[in-house]
Amino acid sequence: MVPALLLCLSFGWAAALKPTCLSAQFRRPGDYIIGGLFPFGRDSRNLSGRAEPSLVACERLFVDGLIWALGMKFAIEQINNSTSLLPGIQLGYEMYDTCFEPVVALQPSLLFLTQQDTGGIGVLCNYTQYQPRVTAVIGPHKSDLCLVTAKLFSFFLIPQVSYGASSEQLSSTELYPSFYRTVPSDKSLVEAVALLLNSFGWNWIATIGSDDEYGRGAQELFLSITGNHSICIAFEGLIPTDLAEPKATAQLQDTIRSINKTNVNIIVLFAFDQPAQALLEHSIRMGLSQKVWIGTEAWMLSHTAASIPNIQSIGTVLGFSMKAGAVPAFQEYVADLFTSVQQDKFCQESRNFSDHMKSELLGTQCQDCDQLSLQEISPSLSRSQLQPVQLAVYSVAQALHRALGCTHRACPKAAIRPWQLLQFMNTLPFKVNGQSFRFDESHGINTGYKLIFWSWKNDTLTYLPVGDYEGSLSINKSQIQFHTADQKEPPSECFRHCKPGQFRLIKGFHLCCYDCTDCPENTFWNPKDSSSCTPCPEHQWSPAQSTGCYERSERYLFWSEPLTIALLTLMSATTALTCLAAGLFLKSLQTPLVQASGGRLNLFALLMLTLLCLSCCLYVGKPSNNLCMIQQMVYALCLNGCFSTFFIKSLEITLVTEFPHCAPTFLCWVTQRRAWLLVALCLLGQCLFCFCYLHLGPDSLLSDYKSLPMEVLLVCHTESWSAFALMHGYNGCLALTCFLCTFMVETSGKRYNLARGITFAILIYFITCIFFVAIFATLRTVLRAVTQIGTILSTCLGILGTYYIPKCYIILFKPDLNTAEYFQYASKEEPEEES
């Protein structure tokens, strides 16, 4: 470095005194010619108004492009002077200007395709033996130029190695089989940018790209991965590359205004130096508040952007620059070259070489180079990335070394077609300055990136490395001093990170802005879909703000529940009371009271009531399909057995009281042994309806997941309400008949009214049924089983309390009333008593 600077000071003034022959240094004959496409100039003239296919000229010299071309020249001369790489072989070169324009780059590209020693391109069916003017091509630099030229060179399978094109489209080896590059693709770059944003917690940003292949492609790639990194784009836009267009200024101003509206603190800029310079100038002029600008080496390492007046006011600049090693002895080489191009003898030799290359085909390249001094290019010389150019040249030389079968002593000179180099470029590594390199499967070389921070001290800019990216990002945050008052990173968030168990509820215009909302009950947060909550499976449940689901516990009427214990206690008391009544009736079986009440039929009825009480146990514990099926049938059959005895007694009372003249004829059918036949017929009828119930659809076990939040409710579900109505409706009809036969019966005060007990028993049954049906049809909790138990016990207690207990009271406490006269219907005496 020091010798280069000394030479710069020594020869800079002399170089500026008279024109040099630097423009004649970009052609040299050789055994194998390598073409070069470099942006010597920029800002083409009258491109939009071009009416004839004439030569397009560039207005300004692009110093970086000149340095890249000198880098190729340096690398080739190194190879020619090497005794091991291509011994005995001299590589020649031809370099031409691209002016950053595809239309300009096409002309030298077509020249490279011309047949050797001619000026025409052969039209052949098979190009296997075709020998073009060049063996390989180095360049061009920009992606949009490569997308045009790579299609031409890929048709002929001429190796093309770019030192700057990073578009991901060029990674397609099917479309561009002979295209290679010595820089990483934009895919690696945008991954690095996304990781940088994540490391500082920035998720609300603006992204801007230049309206060219590089800007559009990089921005599109970046937008495609932001979702995976939880990064939200508040604004995305393109800025013009042709700043001479009438609408360019308005477009830049609209972009600045749009950024202001979003209130973002982070701007990611994918652009080359000139569009970036225009945007930064407008942001300063329009008073855009200080931001963190994240850029790439396409603009942030450019002197063009760094030299903008008041550039420090834009805020903090961070960005990525490709890792590239130094090129030893290059600066000394350039200094020597600038000394040589002032010597007439050297210049004459250079012009002779150019004449030998038939330079008149395209004319002199880089005419402005002849007016350039070493001092003018020194700032760019120390900053430019030269290694990608050197790698491009050496990759071709190494492939040529293998294709020719060279040894370390000599190389045979043989006719080599360009396509023959591809197999060696695809497979084998090559070494440059002791470091090994290899093209990957997409024909690129990924050397990684450095994270660069613009560090200002005393108005002097230093490109300070503060991190590295090689698959993963490492940052030395302590070296970064932000523009904020505390010099710490500014926040740039539209949302906060949601806690586990919360989902993103989108709000407002931007889909990336959302509130964190707790997942409701029976849903859970799934990391794969953070914008909604996933419902739990039916057999599981979850509380609010849950990250998972839990198995539901089963819910039914447990034996150990206090309510169950209370009901079972009541059932036991009712059963005991029924049994006591049956025992008392059995003991007093021959008394007038028991005989008048039905005799042994009372014992049968009390037995049915006892079984009905005990059937309450069917509703406690875990239900099953079989239990659900027999519950209603047991209830119906037991109740029918009781009601059948009431039915017989009601018919007897009706015959005696309402049809006394017919009573002697028909009483024998409702008394004595024939009464049991009627009971059997009633039970047989109920059995037939139970059979219909089983056929039409008995109750079945239902797992209810909706009624309870954390449990699965096991209930008996009524499949057929028609079958349910038939089975219980039959008992209802018996009860109604009994009620109609007894509710109008009157007796004198000297005789016991048997009809009144039946009437009140049936009335209590009807009232209980009304409440039961209303509750049973709508209830979906364990209280459904409680309702059935309550109905059974209410019915039993109602019958006991209105029919049997009063009789037990007479037997125990009023034995003087237990006479035949008191319990006999004397049809003939009734009128006398009334008179």
C-alpha cells in the first residue's frame, strides 16, 4: 500500500501533463483469447431517441470499470508469467465497454461470437467444431446485461464468468448452462439482510429497489422471505434508473412522502450508486427524518453516495459487502502501468498489438482513459473489489490447464473449443493466492459477506467491518453507534411479539399490523399458523391462551356425589316405606280394608313400586348402551304394574257407583282371579309397546362434547321420540282412564271413599309427568339423570302418600274403622242417607 501511494504522488502530476496510451492496453494477441466486458463509461447518449442502429457512446468515464479491466489484464499477465499454470502458453485478451447498457454490450458480444480470424458468425447445423473469436468471456458486471449476453454465449456454450452479476435468475443452469459468477447470488444477500433485521428486532420496514434487474430481483427475493422471518413491509417501491426522464423527480419525491407516512425507522435499499444517490439527495432535501439505511456494496461503498453534501444527516448506514481478499501487487502494477503508458516505445508496442487484433472492428475503447492520471483513480483503486475479477480469469485458466492436459513444465498447444472447458469448470476446484475456490451447483462462488458500518469521525468516513455472514450472522453491536440520542438501535415495530397462546389479529390497512389476542377456550396456538387459533379435537379441551389441548374427563352422575347420596338416601327411605306398607298389608290381608282396596293386588302394586324405586340405581354411575336401553322400559313396566291394579279397582268402583244394575253381572270380571287376568293383559300390552320401542329406536349412549367446557358428558340420548311417546303414552292412557272413573265418585260420610285415593295418586302422576317431559327434553347435563330419579321418587311417594299411607294409618291407629260396613258400597242405602 505504501509504495503505491508514493508512486501515486510521484507520477500523478506527470501523467496529467500529456495524453497517455492507456486506451491501447485492453487488447493483446495470444494463443487463446479471453474476452472482457467492462463498464468503462456510463450515461449513454440519446439512447431513447435512437433512430438508426449506430454506435452508442457514453458520456462519462466510470473509474471502477476501468480498474476492473486493469484487474483482468493484471491476472492474465500473471498467468502468462507463471511457469506452472499455463507454461508455454500466452493468453490474449480483448476488452470492450458495456456502458451499463444491454444494447452497448451486445455489439462486443456478437464480435466474440464471430468465427476465428473472420468478422462473421457462421450459421451451422452443428456448432461442435465451431471456433469463435474467444475461448471464454469475463463479465459483464450488471445482472441485466448478463441476462442478455448469457443467452447468446450459452447457445454456443462459451464459458462466461461474471464478476458482479448477482441476480437469482442467473442461477438456473438449464437456461444459462455456460454462465458462471465469482460473487454470491442475491439469495444469500437477502437472507443476510433478513437476519440483520431480526437481530435488532426490526419488523416494520420500508424496502426500495432500483428499477432494473438488480433492484427488482433483489427486492422480489427479499419480499419472498420476509414472512418466514416475521418482517412486515410498510412500503415497497422502485426508483428510476434513468434520472433524465421527466417523471423521475416526481417519482423520487412520491417515494420519500410514502416513507414518511409509514413512520418506519428502517429502509432497505437495493440499488446501484446513481439511483441511490438521487434518492438520498431527495431525502435530505425534503427533510426526511433520520433512519437506519441498510444497503449493499452496489451503493454504500461507492464514492458517489458518500460524497453527497450533508450525507451524515440521513442517519445510520449499515450494509453488506462481499468478502473479497486483497490482490497482492496490483496497486504497484497499476502504478508501473501508468508510468509505462507515458513512454513512446511502450505505447507503440501496445498499438501494434491492437492493430494485430483488428481493432478497427469496434474502434478504440475508453478514449477518456488517455487523459486520466494515477492520482485521479487512487481513491477507487484502494476501494474496488478486485478479487472477483481475478477469480474469474483464473477459473478459465485452470479449466484450460486441465483441458490441454498441461503439466507443471509445459502445455501442448491444441485446438480447444470453448464448450470443452465447461466440464472442468463444473467439477474441479482451483487455487488463487493459496486459497481454494469451487463453483457450486448453481455455478456461483459464495465467499460470504462482511457487515459494514459507516463510521464518521471529524467528517471522515470509514467503512468499518462490524460483522460477518457465512450461513449465519455474527455482529459486534458494541462497534455500531446509531444516530439516536443514546446511540442505541431505534425501534421499528408495527406489532409486538405475541406470547405463546396468542394469535395475531390483523388490524388496519397493512396485513402485517396486528394485535395479540388470547386464543379462546377449546382452541390452541399453533406455531405453524400464528394468525389464527386451531380448534381442539372433539375429545379434547383447552383453557384460554393455551398452547395445547388436554383430554376431556368423563362426566356422569357419580356414586360419590353429594346430590347422588341425597337421592339414594331418599330412594332408600321410599323403598323402606313401600316395604313397610307391603308388610302391613300382608299382615292385615284378610281385613275389610285390605280386601276392599284390592286384596293381593295391593301386594303386587307395592312390589312394582319397590322395583320402581330400586330402578333409580340404573341412572347412577357410568352409562352404557344397554343401561340406556333398559332404563325407560323398567320405568314403564313397573309403573304399568302399579297402574293396572288401579285400573281394575277404578272399574269396580265405577260399576258399583255408576252402574249398580249391571254390577252383579260384570263385577266377577274385575274381582277374584279374573282381575289377575286383566293385570296380565295390561302388562302384555306394555310389553308390546316396549318391543316397538326397541324396534323403532331405543335410547343410546351419547358423548356430548358441547355442553361442558372441560368434560365429555355421557348421557342417554332419546333416538325416537315416537317410540318414547308410545311406551309412556300407554301408561298415560291407563292413568287417564283411572282418573275419569274415580274423580266424580261420591260416598256418604259413613263410608271410606276408595276413589279419592286413586284420583289424587293419578293427579300427582300427571303433574310429575308434565314437569318431567319439559325438563327431560331440553336438559343436557348430569341433571337429566337427576330429573328421572326425581320423577320416579315423586311418583312413588305420590302413590304411597295418597293411596297407601292413609290406609296404613287406619290399620294402625283407627282399627275401629276397619269394618265391612265402612269399606262397602251399599247402593241401596245411598238414597236413604240422602233423604
